[in-house]
Amino acid sequence: MTATALTVTDATLTYPDGIGRLTALDHVHLHVTGGSIAAITGPSGSGKSSLLAVVSTLIRPDSGRIELETADATVDLATLTRREGAALRRSSIGIVFQQPNLIPALTALEQLEAMSHLGQRFFTSPVQRRETRTRAMELLDVVGLADQQAKRPAQLSGGQRQRINIARALMNAPTLLVIDEPTSALDTERGAAVIDLILTVARTRGAATLLVTHDRTHLHRMDAVYRMVDGTLSLEHPAHAAA
Ligand code: ADP
Ligand code: MG
């Protein structure tokens, strides 16, 4: 497999705050390679979601480099235009937020298929549609929901919805997977199953994965554990895959 990685170097982000600025990211450094998972913990308001927004091109940092090494190029995400950022998100970044923002009218299968049609300017051919369907079915199977493919979000449990959310983020075979507190709305057992799934997909699909989590019970299974406090990120438990 080609080496892929995310490297954040000296990233700083501030937000307007009254007459001053609030520092959300304070000279952050981070490195995660393809197939490994860096967990990020830390108190509420410490900057974890801001870091995920910066690495997924949703917010531009004030300074620093956010380098994503893909199979064919290294891109500095901090320098992308909005349009380039959107294109890169479609091709290479999988994003999973706390609340699965599924589309109520679509079935589980259609939620995944819709990802492939985003940003498509032209009519998709029957062959492309078949390939998309095959891939969507394969991923529903990976997350254990092949038999639920015709259900709509209202007919699924919170854990099942979060699994679909994860499967959907894998539709574009992302180089980078960013996941923000995926278990916060789930009970312990369902949460553990979702973490198991994330560990499996990150490793088998080779995505460099950033996982924000409050749940400390699974941290020993991560390749690296970082802690964010007041915008400052530090390595809590370094590991083999971090270098
Ligand atoms: P966490 O995910 O760790 O809870 P956030 O990254 O959401 O932290 O927030 C970090 C800090 O930045 C907090 O003080 C929060 O209030 C502030 N913040 C987050 N988003 C914005 C925004 N869009 N505009 C202004 N301040 C924000
Ligand atoms: Mg957050």
C-alpha cells in the first residue's frame, strides 16, 4: 500500500471574540499515518472539533501547515481555495460527526449511493450506477447492516444510524477519516461496537484516522492518544505508528 499520512505542523486558529480573538488551536503538531488511529481527548471547548474542522478543510487555520499525503501527491490543506477543499473532501476525506446527519427520505442504501453522485456534473451511466450500488452494498455489509439496506433513518436505532454514517464516510475510500465523538449519543455497549468498527475500518481500509472521543476505556487500543487543553495538543501515549 502507498504511504499516506496527515501531518499538522504548527497550526494556529483563532475566532473573533468581542474586540479580541479566542485561540482555538495554539501551535498544534500532529502526525498520523495511513491505517493508524490517533485518538484525541480533552475537555469540552478545548478545540478538538476545531482541529477536525481544520484538517478536513472546513476551516482554514490562521497559520501552519496541514499536509495530506495521498497516493499521488502531498497537498497543504491550509492553502486550498473553498472549491479545491470541497473537491478534496469528495475525493479523499471521510467525515463522521456526532449526530448522524442522514437524509430522512432516503433508505440506508441510498444514503451511501448519494455520496457518489455529489458534485457529479453529468448524467451517471448505468455502469457507474451499478458500481456505486455494489460498493454501497459492500460497505453496508462491512458495518453489519446489509439486511437493513431498505430501511429509512426513522426505522433504525441510534447505533445503526451511526454505522451508516461511518459506511457513508467510507464511500470515497478516504485517505483521511475524521470522526467527532461518534459514541456520545449511544449506550456503552453500542458505543463499544462502534469503536470496534472504527478500529477495523481504519486498519483494513488504510485511512489515517483522527478520532475525538470522551470514552477512555478504548484508548489503549489506539495507535496514539493526544490530549487537547485550551487549544494546546500534547501526546499522552505515544506509540509505534505515531512516527
Ligand atoms: P471542543 O470540540 O473541544 O468542545 P471546539 O473546537 O468546538 O471545542 O471549540 C473551541 C473553542 O472555540 C471554544 O471556546 C468554542 O466556544 C470556540 N468556538 C468554536 N467554534 C467557534 C466559532 N465558529 N466561532 C467562534 N468561536 C468558536
Ligand atoms: Mg467538539
